[in-house]
Amino acid sequence: MLYLKSFPIKRLAYEAIQAATPRSIWIPIGELANGFEPLYEKMSTFNDQPVLVKDYVKSRKHESEEACYIPDASDKERV
């Protein structure tokens, strides 16, 4: 799971349940101000696995294929 906004409380919660939940990373939006290389670097942890993208939006389930799902984390064009 990829989060595009940093929420310290959620990170602390994630640490508590890390063993029982999907691997997740956080990227503060400010890190992308000069390009997407920080995103690609952090995404490399997922290799070519599919990932879900979450941000502060509550739900986009009806658009999940276009808005939230990346079938291959190593595909920079799709990321």
C-alpha cells in the first residue's frame, strides 16, 4: 500500500499491526516537489508486485482500477 500523505498517527498504528497487514510506505507530498525519483525509489520495495494507492480521499472504490490500482510497481509509466 502506498500513502501519498504523511500521517504520523497512522504510521504508529501501522507499526503496531505491521505483521498482520500489507506492507506500506508513506511519501509526504513535499518530497515530490522536484520530480518523481523519490517515489520510484520507495516503490522499488514492491518490485513488480501490484499496489494500491491511498491518500486523504475516503473512497474511490467505484474507480479503483483507474484511481487506486497499479498492477506493476516497477512500471514507472503507470506509477
